Amino acid sequence: MKFIKKKSFFIKENKVTDKKAYLNRRKILKGIGSLLFLPFGSEAKIHNRYYKYEVNRPLTKLNIIKKYNNFFEFGTSKQIWKSAQKLNTDDWKIQIEGGKFDNISIYHEDLLKFLNIEERIYRFRCVEAWSMVVPWEGYELSQLIKYLEPDKNTNFIEFETFYEPKQAFNQNQTWYPWPYRETITIQEAMNPLTFIATGVYGQPLPKQNGAPLRIVIPWKYGFKSIKSIKKIKFLKKRNPSFWEVIAPKEYGFWANVNPNFPHRRWSQKEEKDIGTGKMYPTKLYNGYQESVEHLYKGIDKKVLFF
Ligand SMILES: Nc1nc2c(c(=O)[nH]1)N[C@H]1C(S)=C(S)[C@@H](COP(=O)(O)O)O[C@H]1N2
Ligand SMILES: [Mo]
């Protein structure tokens, strides 16, 4: 497969090879913090952080990103950050099903030794009509997939979260189809926007945000961005995901952001920025249309946007 490098969403000069220099940049950035405002479609160079397009609003403060979460394993409110600290993320292994590493468990730490770590500033849109802007740190999912060498007939990748009812009390609620599962197509997974986050604001990913690794798919509703991944499966046929099992008419497989396709119970036209409380008009594919719409040629619009 061929990939176009240097797309406009790439954030340059921010490879986290030199941690000290990186943290210094953080200090500089702190000063301008939330004054950061980039008109949509513009380009900006802010000290050493350079990025282009897609961010038409201030970065959301770390403290807000860390204290307003959806992580149903730890409860159904937004205030789960304390209970999420119970999750044991030491010596985290990921089990692979299919491809070259079929049935093998790999330490995430070992993968990090050779994967290229970078920063990506993405807007993040929850299906509940709130949003934020996050400077994630991590790696392109395509890098990992190339390493794992899936079989040629792989159509989907399924991700699974842990099942640890002793650590995550809400997993004792047996009417939920635990563990949390999400699936994307192999083409979506190989899209250069699709990211595995291992950090935020230059810090290791907080447990409540899905440590030690979670997906970020910025053009889809947030529920697709599965946290604390324990299993990666290469599949020919997909299985229903966690939310699809719970409410198939409300949370579908594609879940691409679209202001003109309301949720069954509310409008998706606008979204509330959790950092500022400001309302913004929602954008088709959350503003990432240019990079992803080619993935959906010929697919019925009735299914693409929920
Ligand atoms: N394992 C797991 N992953 C999950 C969820 C969850 O409940 N469990 N919630 C999803 C939803 S609905 C959203 S909006 C985002 C929230 O990510 P954040 O808490 O880092 O903002 O995580 C997604 N990933
Ligand atoms: Mo969400």
C-alpha cells in the first residue's frame, strides 16, 4: 500500500525524541495556553509547535481533559477519574489475533521502542454533542498494523478493552456486553489520521483517558475511540460493537460525524466545547472530510452517519 506523507494535518518538529526539549516547549506554551486560536483552514507557528488546519478553537486544558470523561467500565457519569485509578496498567500486554503474530501477546513497552512517536492536535467530538481539542501524543495506527502483518483477506480490525470487574466496578453490571469492543475497516485503520494515543500534553496518558493506549479516530463520534486496548483482532467479517449491541438504532458501525444527521434523541448541528462552554457548528466528518471521504464512496448515506 502507498501512503501520501506530509498531509496538512501532520504536526511537524514535534517528535518526542528529546524529552527535555519537548518539556521546555511545554513551558513556553503554558504562557499562551488557551489564548491559542486558529481560524479554520489557517496555519500557525507557535514557538516550536507547528500545525495546520482543523483546529478552529483553543486547546482544551489538561485539567478538563482529565476530569470530564466517558469510560463506562468505571461508571456512567463524567466524573470517573478517581475510580479509573484502580486500573492496573503495569506490564501491559496486547493480544494479537490473526496475521503474523496470531495468538501472541506483546508488551506495549516493546512496541514503543521502535514506533515513531509524534504529537497530533485533533478536535474530538462525542456523539453527545460535546467536543474538545486535544494535543495527543502517540503513533499512527498504520505503523503498528504494518508491523503486525495482517493476512491479505483482512477486512476489519476489532479492538477490545480489558475485562477486570475487580478493578472496574461497573463491569459487574452484567447487562452490559463487556468487554467494550469497537471495529473499523482496514482502510480506515490505515488512514494516516487514525492514531494510537499514549499521551496527552506531553504526559503519559491518564488512566481515565484510556491508558496505556487508546485509539483516536477524529472524524468519527468519540465512542469509536476505544480506550485501554487489550486485544487487536484482524477479521474477515465484523462482529457487533459494544454500543451497537446496546442500542443498534442509535450507535451504528460507521458513526461518522455529520451535522445533518440527528441522533434519534437530539440534534447534531452544534456542539459544546467543554473547555470554554462555547457552542460551535458541527462539521461534516468533524472537519476532516478532505482526508477521509474517499473511504466512503458507494456506501449508503443512511448508514454512514450514526
Ligand atoms: N473502553 C472504553 N472506551 C471508550 C469509552 C468507554 O466507555 N470505554 N467511551 C468512549 C466515548 S463515548 C468517548 S466520548 C471517549 C471519551 O474519551 P475521553 O474520556 O478521553 O474524553 O472514549 C470512548 N472510548
Ligand atoms: Mo462519546
